[in-house]
Amino acid sequence: MEIIKGVPLTSYILLCSMLFSIGVLGVLYRRNALVIFMCIELMLNSVNLLLVAFSRYYSDSNAQVFVFFIMAVAAAEVSVGLAILMMIYRNTKTTDIDALNKLKF
Amino acid sequence: MILNDFFIFMKQELMLLFIIFLLLLIKVGKDRSNESLLYLINLLLLINVIAGFILPGEGSLFSDMFRTNPLIALEKNMLNIGTLIISMQSYSWLKSHKHLLEFYILMISTLLGMFYMISSGNLLMFYLGLELSSIPLAALVNFDLEKKASSEAAMKFILSSAFSSGLLLFGVSLIYGTTGSLAYAEITSHLSTDPLQIFAFVLFLAGFAFKISAVPFHFWTADVYEGAPVAITSYLSVISKGAVLFVFVSVLYTVFKPLADVWYGMLFVLSISTIIIGNLFAIRQDNFKRFLAFSSIAQVGFILVGISGSSSMGTAAVIYFVLIYIFSNLGAFGVVSIVSSLTGKERISDYKSFYKTNPFLSWILTIALFSLAGVPPAAGFFGKFFLLIAGAEKGNYLLISIAALNMIVSFYYYLRIVKSVFMEPNESPIESLTIPLISKVALYICLLGIVILGLWSVVYDYIFTLSPIF
């Protein structure tokens, strides 16, 4: 516990920014829908970590409540996403988003 | 908190919750025919619209998490009217659909989410409302279960909305980090033009721009609009976009007021690029839904021009324009929805000499397109006129002239459709369609809305008296 308290806020911000950037790059570069969902989870988790760190810094519990809601919403989002992915898999037998090319300019 | 306040302030939300639970109970009970259910649901939605106008309260609940005032109640009423019209227009599509009740349960849940979002006084409430309004929409986009295009559109929608809410959340967490609070009132008092706060605001703005499909965050729009069922496309382009715009205006004008100079520059770029790209791409579309998608992107650009002026007229002009936009866009979508559900045709070239076989639908389509383009007797002209006046408040005439020039460009592609409907010959035109009475009533409501809002200035004056002064 003492060790966690000793970590300065800046390190948390740096770590979260890095995690968030990795998530964003993953969403942009990966071609598999499942991996993209994992990258979005990574983005949301970095936000969670950042919120908890700030919450600790301000000794204010509001942001920790926020984190719980983000977790719940992220679960709902991914479950709807996976259901849609199932529908696509039935049609195309693949989870690659390059197969989603029916609608374009 | 007095219980009485609770029922008055949250009246509209409670009404929607009541409808959702009623539909769930009907779902559990014995099977009923789709037609009787549709009449029941439309009646419920009509009662919901009327109930919304009674006793608009003013105050806040749950330590400022939820707040309401007559303007917010009016915004919710506008969304209610739009939902009722969409529900009536999609009668012939839903009549034969297996999952009618699920459709309405999901749609009304998203409406509930938008209401919470509009009433939010706290970033947590805002986020929850936003997600409640976008997650069920993804399921709705996939509602043509047997079509691959529908699932593809749903996938694109859920991925881009999840990604954009991720960006928005990172912005929220940085705002919390720099101001130490999630409540709007306290955030405003702690904002300055600190670089980290500006960065947080940019992320926040990007999240918003995704939802209102402003360029350069518009890529999902056309694909999703094309793949989704027509009823959902019109819901996405009118109701969902309108709700986010209401929140956008109020958030920019109240919470981020200290950053006004910063967001003015960003809105300047966003609005110019949105209008130009929307217009250029609308010119070359042949699919009617895709065409309306790009036209709606261009319309959002005009709204951003109005917002950027940040005058006292800004809020009123945006709300007035969204009201007109609801009627005119739903008029156009109503015709497309009826034609698509009865014949399956969605291309603009199919509409050649549409007038010969379906004069009533042709006139509705024409008037709606005139209103969207901004031809004077129709309401759309006054909507755009007020937006441009609001935008001119800062004296940035470059922005206004670009917007005005683009209005002329937009005449080309709107009138191109009118021309092909009335003048171009076609060997196999769409046959004469029998429109269900309920959809016909919805089209008449749109027509009345377009004509009355343009001629009767009381509506704008009323909105203006309610709007806060910037």
C-alpha cells in the first residue's frame, strides 16, 4: 500500500497515455474484429486507471463510482458487439473486418 | 428531495419507462397480431407527446445530476414528436416484422438515454445517457436480420461509437484530473486555457464530432445509413443527431464557456470542412439513403456555423433548425421508407417519373427537399437564415460566405432529384402505391410542420424567449 502511495501522479498519467495510445493504434491497425474490441477495452481500462489515480490524488470518490459504471457499460457494449459479430460470422465465416466491404463509395 | 418534484421533473422519462415496461409485459403475454400492437404503440407514443407538453417544471434532482427547465422539456417534446412520426411512417415495414416489440423496446430505450443525456448536469450522467442511446441503436441497425449489409452496418456503428466514446472518456478523465470535479457547474469555475485542459477538450470534441458525424469523423455515417433499415436510418439522422446537438450546444455554451476562444477556431474548421465535404459527396450518390446521409452531414455543417457565433441567438437558432430539420428530413425519409418497404427500391434513378404514378408522395418529397435546400416559402430557408445570422455575430464573414455559397451548391443536388421525379422519362416507373392511412397522416404532419414553421413566427419567438443568454 505504501509503495502505491509513493508513485507520483505523473507516472500514472504517462502509463495511462501509453496504454490509451496502444489501444487507439490497435483499433486503427488491427483487422480482426475481436482484437479491435480488445483494443477498445484497453482504451477504456486506461481511462479507468487514470480516473482512479486522479480520484486518489483528490481524495474524492466520485471518479471511482464512474469507473464502476464504465466497466458495466463496456461489458454491455462488447456483448452487443459480439452478438453482431456472430451475425456476421454466420454470413461470411470470418471475423476479419476486411470482409465488410459491401457498403462503400 | 420532495417526491412531488421527482414526478414533475422526471415526467417525460417516467412516461417512457412506463411504455417500455408495458411493452415488456405484452411481450410476455399471449401473441397478438402486429397490426393491433402497432395501433396500441402509436397511441401510447401519441399520449407521450401530449403528456410532454403539460406542466414543464424547472429544477434539479439528485444533487444536480439531473436538471430540467422549459427549454429542456421542449427539446424532449421535439424528439418525442419525431419518434412518433418515424413510428407511424414505418407502419408498412413493421407490419410483417417478427420482432416488432423488441424494435420498440430498444427504440424507446435509446430515446430514454437521449433524455437523460439532455438533462444531465454531471459528466457521469451524460456518459450513461450517451451509452444508453448508442448501444441499443447498434442492435437496431442490425434489425434486418437476414441481410448481410445490415450486420455490416451494425458492426461499423458499434465499433465507431465504442471508439468515439473511448476518446470522449479519456477527455472526461483529463477534465476530471485538471478540475477535480465531474459536475458541470464546478468544472466551469475551474477551467482556464491550460494546455492539458485544451487537450482534454479536443478529445471531448472528437467524441461529440463522431456522434454528430462532422467531417473528419464522418466515415461511418454513409455506410451505416445505407445498411440500416430505413426507419432506423431516419431515427439516426434526425432524433439521435438532434439530441446530441442539443447537448453539444448547451455543453459548449455553459460548461466550456471559459474556452470559448479555443473552440471557436475548432468549430470554424469543422463547420467549413463538414459543409464542403458533405455537399461534394452528396452530388455523386445514387442510393437515396446514402444521399440523405451526406445531405445530413452538410446540414450539420450549417448547424455548426450557427453554434460557432456563440451569440444569444445561437441556442435558439440551433433548436429551431433542428425542429424544422425533424419535419423536413422525416418528410423525405417517410417517402423513401414507404417506397422501400413496398417495392424494395432505394436508388435515386428508380424515382424517375415518380410523379406520374404517385403524385401525393412526389409532392411531399419535393416540398421536403425544398425545405432541406432552403427555398424561401418552406421552413428550411428561415432555419438556415437564422443559423447564418447567429454565425455572423462574431463578424467572421468568410465563414458566412462559404456557408452561403455552399447553400447554392446544395440546390443542385436537391433539385436534381426533383427534376428526375417530375421530368425524366422512365420505362418502368415505380407502380402506384397504396399508402397505409397511418403513414399518410404522418406525411401530412411533416407537411404541416414544414409549412407552418416557415410562416408562423410565434414558434421561433417562443424558443428564443426560453433560450439562455450566452
